[in-house]
Amino acid sequence: MVKLIEFRIHFTTQFGKAIYLTGDSDILGNWNPNKAKRMNWSEGNIWKVDILLHNFEYKYFVADYDTPSNIIWEPGPNRVMFQNQTQNLKTLDFWNYREVQLYCNNPQNHQIYITGSSFGLTQFKQFKQMNQQNDQATFQFLINPCKEREIKFQCCLNNQEDLKTNIESVCIDNQNQYQYNIIQIKCNQLDVLLRKLEEEYNRHIEEQRKIEQEKIRQKEENKRRIEQEKIRQQYNDDAKKNLKQQEQTIKQHIQPINQQTQIQKQINKQPIKQQIQTLNQEIIQIDNNKNATNNQKQFQKHQYQQQLLTKLKDSGEVKEIPHVKQNIEVSNPEVALYVLKESLLRDQNRELVQTNTQYSFGFDSIIGAYGSDQSCLKVRNTNLDYDTIVNDNQLLEKQLLEFKQKLSISLNISIDQIEILGVSKGSFEISFQITGKNSDEIQQQIKNKPEAQKFLNEYCNGQVEYVAYFDNARTAGGNQAKNSTGVALSSDDFNPQFNMSWDNLPEKEQRGPPYHRYDYYFPRGCYGLGLKVKNYGNDDWIKMDGNANEWRILYHGTKNFAINQIVKNNLVPGGGQAHAASECKDEFGNTVHVGKGIYFSDKLSVCQGYTSPVQAGNKKFRVYFMSRVNPKKIRQSDQMKPINFFVVNNSQDVRPYRILIQEEK
């Protein structure tokens, strides 16, 4: 859009004269008077002309009205018009005069006054207030540059004598001073003063802020001090109360220890047969002891059982089960089943013995052991005498309480986490547990805490024993078998109708559905114990007639400690997954990775390396699982084929249905 600006100048001419406008642009004739723009007179001796808005320097001159002759130029420097700085589309100039604007930034809106050498600035006799607009203070006035080529001025803030600037001097002879058609001059000294004031103001604000912050801090500190004092007082009150409660609780927990030591003293004085009866009664009655914790009951029961077993052996009332020494025939399913169970029990460091009488932990059965493994810590103080301490209840309580307090402080744990299970002879031994910590964590904590090391070095030469024990050795034939946690197999896990051997069969034969024919290698030299399998809707998967739903037979070797878990919960992928990244084909012909899964082989000789021999009498046996697997889910890479390895990724595609017992020749 074309913009025109109206130039106006006030000047009184003689009749027959006119005002012309010329300048350094083509529109204004490039300073050629003959091409200058003649202006039009209006009322009040105001001469006007509209010019296309652009950047240019210009001047007025007086000449004859008809032709620009007899020229009189306006004195002084050229005027300047900048297009991009134009705010108004009209100008009003005065002959021989230039408009000057003094300005400075004033974002704080201070009241600023100015005086100076020019008449418009009242010649240092009077201060004039500058105008404030858009964070800027300005003051405009006219000067005659022919008479006044230099102006001097001074500013004052808030009309205060102590807030005056130095006098500045500026020459009016530079075209660059023009902004629009006004000479713009910045008050530099005023800027300096304003910055100084702003800095002082900011310092004042910062000081006030710090003072307020300090007041708030002191107030909060006083409040915190008062609250801490209340908490400290409450803590002291609670600590005293808790100490009494802890002492009472500890005494209650120590009371069963006192009872145990008293009973033990009585037992030691009895004849061996009476000792056996007393121990048996204590084992039965210990669950009714309301003062003892469950951990204390388990520990004491274990102690009594160990003593009872020793006394029974000493009295000749127990003997080893005959199966251990007889010549085991692998063809005998009952004996083969015993091999598994006897080995499991031996792995758990429990003895299989028979008694002529049913005692409290039923050693008359070989079906399996029930209960749970427990552990505790034991320290031995060789500077204390067991008999002296246990014969004095107060001394015993004092020793145990002191031990708990010092140990809890040195380990930085609650005293309630330390539970005394019992004391025993061997100088003076304390068996205890720390709840929420396993043995490795406790050992690491002792290692990392010098206070704990110091206390234990003083108390027991730094020796902390880790003791494992079995809380309630029962058998499946015992009265409480159904309510106990099974750790061995039972006859309910087996289906004798699937027991068989393969000694008179050939090495292999073709089996499987039409889409998955394979060589089935008979497990010759093994005796198979049939397992009970759950109902899968139909038994096509276990048939051997080549139907479309028949599953493939594969073998899995395992260590004897894993047998029970596999029978109860099926086979699951193990840690060794050597071929997981190998590529193979899935049931749809797609190339996939073998992936993580359960490893099998179609040959027992391959599985043998993954078993461990089970010693029974003077013979050794190995254990394998005979399983049916979904043929569609079998994975086998090219690298696995020469070594007869197969992988099934998911347990749901695996169904163990026999345990194979193989005697080592």
C-alpha cells in the first residue's frame, strides 16, 4: 500500500513567493531546484505538500512562485526522513529551526527533570519534567542550528539535588542524529545514574530479602528447636517405656530358655530309659508351650530329637533300615522307589532308622520325610561357665539381655530382631536368629561394621557359626504327615500299572504320527516307575498307535535332588541354554531361534552326563525322566542334530510319565 506523508512548514512569504521542497531523491529532484516540489499555501501561513513516503534528506527554499528563481535556501543542516521510523503521516517544521528530542530508558518510571543551555531547556534556570511513555522518558524542544550548534543539558531524578547528572554537551551537526525528522539525543549520563539507582535499589531489595529470610529462618529454627525438644522429651519418655516393655518381652522370651535348661538338668539326672520317655514327652508337648515362639519351639524340638535319637541308639532300640545293606534288585519296584527316597533324605542329612516302638517322629517308615529346613547362628563364649549361668535364672537373663543389647547396637538393628533360641554347653553357647536377614547379609553387615567386629571379637573371638537343622522330621506314615510340608516323594505320586522294563526289546523302532515319524530308542537296562498323570481329556497323546495326536517320547537326565520338584511341578527351562540363539524351523516352516527351553534327547547315553549316581548299598543308580512332548513344539537346529539334542520351550508341551532307574554296571 502506497503511503503519502504531508510535509508542512510555517513561514510567512512576500506576495509572489512560494516555499519549495527538494532533496536527494528522484521524487524531490535530487537537489535540482527546477525539479523541486512547490508547496501549497494554507491558512495560518502553513505551506503543505504530499510526498511518497521513502528515505531521504531534504531542505526547504524560498523562490518565485511561477519558477524557482531568486532562491533563498533554509540555513542549517539538511533535514532527514526515515521511512521505517515514521509514526505520523504529517510533519510540521519551522524555518531555521530543528526539533530536538532528548531521551533515556526509564523502566522504573522515575520522575525525571531536565534543564540546559537552550531556551527550550530554560537555559539552566529551570528544570522541566520529561514525558514518560513506554518505559522511556523524552523531552522535545526547538533550536536554531545556525545560532546554536551545541547544546548542553543536565538531568535530575525526582527533583532531588543529590540525584543530578553531570552536564552533557552535544553538537548538532550529525545527520545520524536524525530519527524520523527529529534530532534524537540520548542522555547517557542519565542512563548511568539510572543504572546506579537501579543497582542500589536491587541491593536494597536483596538486603531486605535477606533480612526477611533470616527472620523466617530464625522463626523456623526456633519452631524446629521447640519441636525437637518435644520430640526428644517424647522419645525419652517412649524410650523408658519401651525399655521396660522390651525388658519384659525379653524376659518372656527368655523364660522358655530357662524352662529348657531346667528340663535338661532333670533329664541328665535320669536313667537312659527314663530319659527316652521324658524326651519323647517333651517333643510331643512342646507345641503347647505358649511362652515360646515358633522358632524357639522348632529349635528346642530339634535339640530334643537329636538327643532322643542318640539315646535310642545308645540303648539299642533303633537300627538301620535293612534295605540299605541288602542286595538291591532293580527289578523290584518297591526297592527302586526306596532308592529315590533314601537318597533324598540322605541329601538332607537326615537318617533313616527303624524303631520297635512308634516314637514322636515316626522313624518306622521309608515313604518320605516331612518338615522344613531351619537355620540359626551360634556364638560360643569360652570365658563363661554354662553350669554357673543356667543354675542362676537372674544371671541367665542378664547374660542374654546384655548379649541382645550389645549385638543390636553394634549391628545398628532393633533389639526385637534378635531372637534367642536356646543355650547349650560348650563353655557357654547361644543360638539365635536375626529376623529379616539371611546368613550372607549378616556376615556382610558384620564385615562392614567395626563396632560389630569389636563386640564379637570380645565376646566369642569373632567366631559366628551358621547352623542348619530340621525342625520336625516326620514320615508319611506319621500321624501329622497330611498337615506337613512334603520334601520327598510319596506313593500317591506313582501309578504301578505303568511300571515296566525293556530288556528283551530291540534297540529302536519307528513311532509317531504320519507327519512326525521318528526312531524311538528303547530305554534298555532301565526299570520304569509309572507316574500318575493328570487327566488331559483323552489319552491319544500317550498311545503308540500313530494317531495324529500322539506325542513323541524323549528323555531328560537330572540330578537326584530335583526329582521331587519335577514330579510335583513338571520340567521347566534350566540355566544352561547353549543353543538358544541357534536357528531352526518351527511347525509352520518359518526360521526361528531355538530359544530358551527344556533340553531332551532321544538317547539315554546323551542324558547320562546330566545325572548324578545314587548310592544304595553297594550299588549305584542313575535317574531319568521319560516324557511325552508335543512334536509340533520341538526345536532342533542343525548344530543340535549330530548330538541328539532337542528343545521344547514351554512346560505345557511336556508331560513326564515315567521315572527310569538305571543301575550302573
